[in-house]
Amino acid sequence: MYVRDARNRDEVWLLDRMEELGLDEASFRSRDYVIAVDEETNERAGFGRVRVHKRTETDGEVCELTSIGVLPAWREQGVGAHVLERLVHEAGDDAFEQVYSLTDRTEYLAQFGFEPVPEADLPSVLADRLDAVRADATEPEAVAPVSVPTDGFEMPDRLRERFKTASPRPSEEDTGPDADEMAEEFGIDPDDATYKYDTGG
């Protein structure tokens, strides 16, 4: 497995997967995304986006990680973690010192070094975004801002090892209705999702 920048030919695939997972398509630009790919089959397993909010009168440019998803067959194998890692590194390469996320999966992000951000300390554009995200959320009180320095991202060894041997798992249709459901460590139920992330790590 590896993570690469999205290409123009990935655009339709990305939009279709985002619709399936109920993720945010606002201001879509395929060049903002990265995609996790199986190097043997070229099958795409997951994706995510760096969204740069333009400079305002009170704030400089702000970098937000958003629209992160992992396809069900690839969850619990470190795919989401490696998508996140690539996004943070790309933000650092673009001279951002800090990246933000607005999520209801703060515990998942904490393992990578993300920490809570007091709402009063948010850049104004993200304060506005937070209100909008909560308005669309099934559990608005669970959505909170977190951030990590671009040089402070930490990848747990267990997720790095999982990613090395990741492979698609049988679907529920193949395994029957009693098969264990894959945990959505960082995601939300796509039937209820109206925003953000859907990944199983």
C-alpha cells in the first residue's frame, strides 16, 4: 500500500465515493486530495483532503483536514492513518505549521498527536465552519476542533505495520449477515453522515 496525490482521472471516483460515504464535497478540487492505493492491484482504498482557507483580515491562511474516507473493505488496516499522515506532511511542505480538524472522533485523532482547541482560539473561518458542521451533524455536541503541529504528527507502530499488509476484506454480502461489523474508528455511519470523515483507521 502507498498514498499518492490524486490525479484528474480520480475525480469521478472521488466524487462517487464521497457521495456513498456521505462526505463533504464543498469546494471540491481533486488536486487537494490524496489517495491510498494497493500497489499490486492498483485498487483505491481511501482518500482525504487538505482544505486551505484563504487569508482573512484577522487570520492568515488556515489548513483544515477534511473529507477523509476509507472504503469498508479496507478499514481497520491503517489506511486512514496513512492518509492523515500524508495530508499533514503535505501541509508542512506548504509551510503550514499547524493543521486543524473539526470532528466527532477526537479520541481517534489523539493517538496521532492532535489536541483539543478551545473554540475561542479558533481562526474565524474555522469558527464559522464549526457552526455549520454542527448544524449538519447527527450529534452536534460531539463535534469539536482539534489540531496538531505539522512536525508533531505521530504514527503508532501498530498502524504502520497493518498498512504494510493491508488487503481488501470480504463484504457483508460475501460473509453473511452475522459477520462482525468492522469498527469505524474515525468514521460515522454513512447512512447518517452529512459531513467530514468515514474511515476505519
